[in-house]
Amino acid sequence: MIVRTTDEITDTDRDVAAENGNWRSKRIVLGGDKVGFSFHETVIKAGTVNEFHYANHIEAVWLVEGTGKLVDLDNDKTYDLGPGSMYLLNGHERHRVEPDTEMRMLCVFNPPVTGREVHDENGVYPLIEEPA
């Protein structure tokens, strides 16, 4: 059994912030935990524009606080987001998140991230797998 709190993750290598300061992600479960997914709490600052493309991962996101917009850049659709909204990037869609207020999200990645990934110039995380 694994038990962790976000307080004990804060300011460790599991607490990752964007270089531009737009978002912060606390990596609660990572690939090294060997459970087949990773689980994160991510906070995105109000008024920012954030483009992502998870070409190597499926991501499910549940918004628990805040409001904003999700723009599906592959299908030219925009969705309003609020507490209780969920989106699933099951087609590896390029997307943009535009928070009106600070947004706190709970995110699941499959395959799991290791915590060492860095978004490239296209917003993509490389696929890094933990050794067996």
C-alpha cells in the first residue's frame, strides 16, 4: 500500500512547475510506483494560455476547482470547463487550456509518467519507461 499527501510532495522532485510559471503539478503516483498509471494534482494560473500535446500518453483530467476553456486544436472545438468537468484525451489531441480563474485538476496518465519528462517545443512529453 502507498499513502502520500500533497504536503509531503510539495517542494520535492515530485513537485514540478512550468518554466514560464503558468502551472504546477504535484506527481502523487509515478511510473516508479509500478501501478500502470500516474496521478497528479495540477494547478494552472488564471489568465494564462497553455498548449499541450500528449502524443505518447492518454490523459484524463477532472477539474475540481476553477473555470476556463479547453480548445481542441485538432477538431476546432471549444469547451467551457467548471468544477466537475472531465476531459479525456483518448485521441492524443493537441489542446489549449485557458483558465478564467485558477484551475485545480486531478489528472491520470497512461502510460505513467516518471516525473523526469519535460514538455518539448510542441508541448509533448517523451515516452520514458521505468525499467522492470
